[in-house]
Amino acid sequence: MTATRVPSAALLLVALLALPAQAQPGPTQSELSAASDWLHANHDYGGQRFVDLTGIDRQNVGSLRPVCLYQAGELRPFHTNPIVYRGTMYLTTSRSTIALDAVTCRVRWRHDWRPKARENWAQNRGVAVKAGKVIRGTSDGYLLALDAETGRLLWERAA
């Protein structure tokens, strides 16, 4: 190897060996299936779209009524996959991120993004929640991190 390849190869080896140390274990499939949190579009890794709760049964299903109805005030079309984590439901419109109390439907916070560039596609698919942060993409090519408790913008990155 040449003199420049040896340091490059050594640096690559160190970087590859450090990757497992950075990995953090997530919840297991059984933990997700049993939880009332809804952390994925399909609830869990298996895509079950089901939580085994006993509050709704054949005798009372006909008497169910809407408990929460939230009008986002968005006139543009949008798609979202609401995520529920520790009693908060997070949802997105094309430019806003909203946190609702999952029981009362009360708005906990709302963050409105002002696009900085041309919007290529005014759709998104919701958020991810990890380590006290709510992460989402924007239609003008940014990735945002919001504080999960307050909605305060922690950082933005052009993607």
C-alpha cells in the first residue's frame, strides 16, 4: 500500500469498528405489540395495526362515538401517520407539526415551518420520536428536530 492508503484504510477501519458502539437498541416486537404507544405507521415492526386492549368489545362497539376531532386549519392537501408516544399524539401537515394530548385532544404545542426554498412535494408521512426529539422532513428539503415537550425548534438541516 502507498503512504496515503495506509492512513485512509486505518481511518476506515476505526470508523467501522465504532459503528456498533453507536447503535442503541430499540423496543422489541413484543414490547411494541403490547404497548399503547403507536410508534410506527402500522403500530409495530410486524405491521399489525392492532393493540390487544379490552375496553372495546362486541357488546359496546355500537355505542362508540368520536372523542377527539382536530381541525388542523390546513387548506393544502396533506398525508400524515399520527404517532402516539407517552400520551401525546404527534401529527403533521405540509408545514406544521402538532402535538395533541392523546386523551383530551387538547393542543400541547404547534410548530409552523416557513419554507426556505421551493417546495417540491407538499406531502410528508409524519414524525419520528426519539430521545426527547420529534424529527420530521419538510417539503423544501429540510430535516427538523423539535423538542418533544415544547415544540421548540432544536435544529434544522438542509437535506
